[in-house]
Amino acid sequence: MTEHRIHEIFRLSVILKGLHALIEIAGGIAFYLISADSVVRWVSVLTRPELAENPRDMIATHLLAAAHGLNASTQSFYAFYLLSHGLIKIVLVIGLLREKLIAYPASLVAMTAFIAYQLYRYSYTHSFGLLVLTVFDLIVMVLVWHEWRLLRKHLPVD
């Protein structure tokens, strides 16, 4: 694989991380602005057709259970988590896309912490989505490391 192709994959993965960060930020804002009762009503309306067709639908039943488990405390935690996670990632994504040298090691440190937390959460939830996110994060970390090495190699020596 050529360096140009690896760089394109790196940029695409970073852009995808940025889009994911924007979704997290929007979700965090929504959790701050929308009441837990409203979330339960919306999830109930959205899952009703699927549950009428298949009362054991895994996604619909999990969404409904999660909505019913919301209270002011958990809602505040999710809002804070999504906003902080999204904001950290968006700052790092901007730094990586602008090739700011500090963004590379900062991204590696932040993604290591995110992966550690995701694996911790996986030990409780056994969520396949967390594993997929973790694998994607690991791939992005390898690409960030690779790009960082190349960028440092091409820097002028003082």
C-alpha cells in the first residue's frame, strides 16, 4: 500500500471520528435539553411498531429499557459524557487535519483512555457496538502513529 493511500485512509478515518464527535455533541446537548419523560415517550413511539411485530426485538427492547432507566442523575452523566467526549475528539480531529504536531500524541493518549473506558464498560454490558468502536479506535491509533512518524521525519532539524 502506498503512503498516499495510507494518508487518504488516515484522513477518512479522522473525518469519520469528527462526524462521530459531532453526533456525540448533539446527543449531549439533547440530553441536557430534553427531559427523561420526553425521551421515554419518544422511544416508546419509535419502538412501538417494531415491538408489535416482534415483542422480543433485541434493539427495541434494549432501547426501551434504557429509556425507562433514565433519571436526572443518569441523564446528566450521559449529557456530560457525550459532550466532553465529543468536544475532546473534535479538538483533536481539527488538530490532526491541520497537522498540528501536538495533536498526534494527544490523540493517542485520549484514544487510549477512551479505549480503556470502553473495555471497562464492555465488561459490564457485553455490547458488540463497544467492541466495534474499540477496533475502529485501534485502527485509527495505528494510522495516527504512522502519520506522526512521517510528519516528524519530514520536519526540519534545528
